[in-house]
Amino acid sequence: MTASIKGISVSSGKIKGPVLTLPGQDLRLDFTPAKAGQHHSEWHRFEEALALAETQLEKLHLQAQEKLGDDIAALFVGLHLLVTDPELIDEVKTQIFKKRARAEAAVYHVLNEQARTLVNIGDDYLAERAADLRELAGRLVHLLQGRVPPDHILLEHPVILLADELYPAQLTLLDNDKLLGIVTRKGGRHAHAAILARAYGIPALAGCNVLDKVSDGDWVAIDGDQGLLYLDDPLPDFPTAHVESQDGCAEVIPTASPIRLAANISTLVEARQVSRCGAREVGLCRTELLFPSRQQAPSLERQIQIYSHIARECAPAPVTFRLLDAGGDKPLPWLNKGSEPNPALGWHGIRVLLDHPELLDTQLKALLEVSRQYSIRIMVPMVTELEEVLAVKARLHALAAELEVAAPELGTMVETPSAAMLADVLAEELDFFSIGSNDLAQYTLAVDRDNPRVADRLNAVSPALVRLMALVVDAARPKGLAVTLCGELAANPDYLPLWLSLGIDGLSMQAGALAHIRQRLMDPLLVPERQALLAARSVSELSTLLQKA
């Protein structure tokens, strides 16, 4: 079997191709003190570099808006705020005037100390924001030295890019048609580069220290679903180019196919791919990721605008908007949730919305306005008890009556064992279920999927997980509710016989993975007997049944 290196999956999909290594920043710093009386000239140099950086970032923001839409362009707002942060500027001034630091050294010291502080706090989201400080430090140092910041990466042919760290400007300006995949040593799922990779539909891994193990031109393979990087021959039989469906490709799926294929989206860029990838609907639109780097909660008007834009890009495909799933591994700058010892079991998802009814009402009002023109559904995140569903349903229908509009269908993500076990009760109040496979597996098996020491214990064919999914399907059937499977497990074609056997109605995944699932649906599939699957006592027994299929 081909050896693999475990990393952090930040964007799903599978690809293989030649490597191109991006050199690290060459800052050429001089830490010797400036000459006496030179501080005024050093300060003037810093002010000029700061003004240039601000101009560059404004230009990048406009370019990103034109190319990628407002949601991704908002990534540059955070960088712009740093450029104008009076506290950081005062600290640089102190270094120059009181410690006789040269401007380059002052910038490097202040911004990297701030970055180190964020990393040491122990919060994943804040640690990822340290990358913004490091990017700004590199940009200012280059400008102080009269050099152009390395924003433009020239790709002469399709490659998998390897780097210590990547920044939003680099990914915004490159020719993403030639970018097959990304592997970085630093970063994680909340990094801005990771958000862009998901927007482009490019498989990406972080936490992989392989820069000294490969040379430019060597071939590697990325499994963005499992978080694996393959270096040695024989490489897995992954695509060597992005597989894109053509318009109308959904018609290729046999009309008798028992499973509907849907796309997961988080950005306007991904919304624009829906019509091309052949998805019949959007099974999950992650609304919390439409507003990155904002310093305050999005207004009603802004939410109406962005949701309408998303729905318009996806039309006529219906869009399932998940309510803000803030907190946990998706912190938002404007939501002060404080430090939690175990955020996965803490204050996030529907708990946040019910504690902040103004957030819930604003989002429901925005979605109701959008529903006047477009086909949408609303989904509640991280439900653990019936009362949560009843509270959201009551507000939805009250606001719908107030706005004189019909309430859209309401469903929930089943991503906790308690929701799965209460599925029969929840089915009486809802219109559909979406099984969140990533979190349901994590909570059922007590495994942190971002912890490389235990992540390999997450197994789609765990008897416990399969039985919980069966509970959901069995509860939905008498009420006529559709059940969609959402997440990384849905994108694995090897498990199609399992989902068919359980009676799953639809699969929702990143658009780039749909082509592989569609192709597998075109081939004859042997479906294991459902009762045999549910009677299996171990992972090995279930695996054997699936292998026979």
C-alpha cells in the first residue's frame, strides 16, 4: 500500500499532479540600531510604506470583489483594519523612536510578537488570524526595501502548490485554472487561504511538513476528504485535473436513480459552480461563512442582499440555508463567546441563536424576504432536543405571518446522537432531515476529527453510526420526510451501497466531488441487505459486507 502522511483537511477533493514549491519570504532584515537622529527618517519611511500597503490592499479588495464576490473580498477587510490599527502603529513608533530600531526591524518585531501572542492564546480562530499579521509584516518589509510584495504566483502548467504558508492575496491573483491542489505546513480550516481553497473547489491540506521530502516536478496525490498526502509510487488513481461537469450534466444521472445529488456551498464563488456541476439542489449553504472578517453582526439589509445573490446564482436549484452555526470550530469576530475548555461541547449552533433572539429573528426575516422570489429551505444546526426546534419554528411562523409570506420548509441537521435518537419526535415538527456526517461521527465515536492522533478512528462503517442513521431514516419514512446525507462521508463513492441500503434520499457534498459520485451511480451497484448491515457487530463485519457489494 502506498505510504501516506496525515495532515489537516481544509478543502475536500482528490487530485494528483506535479509539485511546485513556493519559496518562503526573503525579508533580509537588519536588526542593528539606526544611527542617532535617524529616527525621523525611519518613521517617514514607515509612513510611506503604510500608505502604499493601504493602497495595495484596497486594490486587492476591489479585484477580489470583481473576481470572487463580496463574501471572499471581505477577507481583505481584516488586513485593511490592521494597516490602520492605531495601537500597532504606536508600537512601531515606540520601536523606532525609543529603541532606535530600523523601520523594517520595528515592523517585523511588533507584528510577529502580536502574531506569537495570538498563537499562544490557544484559540484556533485567533491562531489563524496570526497569519494576517505575518502577511502584513512581509508586505511592509518588502515595501520598505523597495521591493514588490510576492502577491503574484506565476503558474506555467497545472501544479500542486507546496508552501510553508499561503496568503489571500497570492491565491486571489493567481491563475486558479492551473492550481490543482495546495499543501501547507502552517494553517488550518479557519485560515483565509483555506477559505479561498474551498471557494475555488481546490483540494487542500494543512499541517504537512513535507517541503524537504519532495522536489519541484515530483508527483504527489492529495486526498482532501481524508486529510492524506501520498508521496511515493504507486500513487492512488486520483484525477490529474479538476473534473468539471457541463451545463445540464445532471441529466446524465438516470431518472430512476434513487439518490439526489446536491452541493454544499459557503461562498458566492461556490454558488456560481452549482449550475455547472450538475447538482439538482444546494443541500447546505453555510451562512456563517458568508460574512468573514466582519466586526459586527450583518444587518438585515446585508443578509437579504447576500442570500438573494446566492439564491439567484443557484436558481432554479433550490437552496437549503443553514442558520448561523456560530461558535465551536466556527467562531465569529463579532460574537464574543469567550474561552471554552471544550468548544465542541459548548456554546454554539442553535444555542447561540436562542440566547441571542435578535440574531435569529434578523436571519429568519432575511430568509423569508428571499423566499418571496426564490426556492429556499431553512435548516437548524446542532439540535439536541425538541424544544430547540419548537422555538425556531414558532419564530419562523410568527415572522412569516408578520411579513405576510408563506414559511419555507424547515428542517434540521442531525449531527448529535440525541437528535438521531429523537428523530421520530422531531419528524412530527419538521419537513426534512440532513444528517451531518462529520459531526455525528465525531460525537458518536468520541473522536476529534481535527486531532491527527485519533482522527483515523472515524470510520463510516462503524455499527453505532450506521444504526443511528437508520433510526433517522426509519423515523422520516412514515412522515414522508426526505433524508439527505451531508459531509465528507457523502463524497466517498465506496459507501454508495451503504447509503442505498439504508434508504438515504440524497447526498450533499462539495461541488468538485459530485462528478465521481455521479460516475459511480452510472455503474451497476450491488446493495447489501439492510438487515444484515444493521446486524453487523463490528467495523470489520460491515466492511466485509460492503466489499462484497
